[in-house]
Amino acid sequence: MNAQPEKALVFAAGLGARMRPITLSLPKPLVRIGGKAMLDHVLDRLDEAGVREAIVNVHWLADQIEEHLKGRRAPRIRISDERDLLLDQGGGIVKVLDQFGGKPFFICNTDALWIDEPEPQIARLARAWDGDRMDVLLLLADMKTSLGVEGRGDFFRDAQGRLSRPKPGEAAPYVYSGVGIIKSSLFEGHALEPFRLAPFFFAAAERGLLYGLPLEGRWLHVGAPETIEKAERIYRAAAA
């Protein structure tokens, strides 16, 4: 159960509503930051961590994403076509569940970037995975230092790495970065229909089986047009 995941599901099917008007003609995963499409930032990091296959789901402006990925060799790309029905993240997992062979896999959003310090964070996440005591392991970002973050935070983390949700009126120090590792078995028997992924995290927390790894570096949530130039400045500064 402790083998590092070899496959990933990359969520690229969303409508990108908060990124409009840009996303009226360009899918959000293809918005460029630091000279590279956000989708390629994610895929490059999966590749460097040894992930051999990435399933990329598509819906909005799907043809552009498929065309963009044609020349990609590593990781190997499989397309999950959601043109007919956008399944949300939970349903998107169920649609391709048989591709994971019952093994845990990476989940990755495409609007979450980060500056790696001092080492690749997906590789750190893979090393921290322990399927004997975890159902889900999330890469966490610091609320105080992250770009494009609002609200009261997603999780507290105890000394063992277990996560819990803030109670009403509380402010938690960590936000989910959009990258994690999750067990396939959590989705077995679920119908193929649109449903959210977050309730699976919360249920795992109730069981004491939701864990988190704090990101080393700075997390950039590029979810709206006003964050693009800010993210660009951060990338330029990091490269200087």
C-alpha cells in the first residue's frame, strides 16, 4: 500500500468562469504563466516526480487542450472526454476509475502553481504517502504567504500530520493546494454522475485518515485575471 503512485488525474475540464473574459476563447489550463501553460507546469512536475501516465479530463474548449497535448511524450497522456456532461471532480474520477487498477493516484488542479523550494514538492508528497494509515494526503499551502487566497482557510494540521476542519468562526492556517494523493477504493460503487470531491476529504478527516504535507515554497492560485500579472512577477523574481 505504500508504493508511490504512478498515475495522475489532472482536472482540466472546468469552465474557468472566474477567469472570464479570457476563458471565453482560451481554456484556463492553457493560460500562460512564466512562459508556459499552467497545464504544462503541472504535467512537467508530475513527470519529474516519476509519474508515467496522466489522465487529463476535458470539457470546455476541449479541442484546444487536446491539440496542445498532442506533442507531449512524458508523462503519457490519456484524455477523458467530458464534452457531453461536465462531471465535476468526483464524477470525473469515477469515469476513469478503472484506469488506476485499484491503486492510489495523484489528483491535480491546473490553476494551482508554486515556486519549488528547495526541492520538487510532488516528489515530497509521493515520499510522504503511506497507504496503511492514509486515505488521502493533500499538499497544503500557507494562507499567509499564498497568492490568490481568500476566506478562513481549509484545515488545521496536528503533530502527526492529520487534518481537521475549522469550526464556525475559526480561521485555519492551511489551504488545499489543489494537489494530493487519494485511494481509488473511496470511489468504488459510486454512480457516474456529477459530484464534488471535497466531501470525500471531509469524510476522511472524520475517520482520522486525511493527512496533509505543508508545501515548501510559495503557492500561487491563478484563478482570476487579476492574479496573472502578480504570478508573472513572482516567477520573474524567482528566476532572477
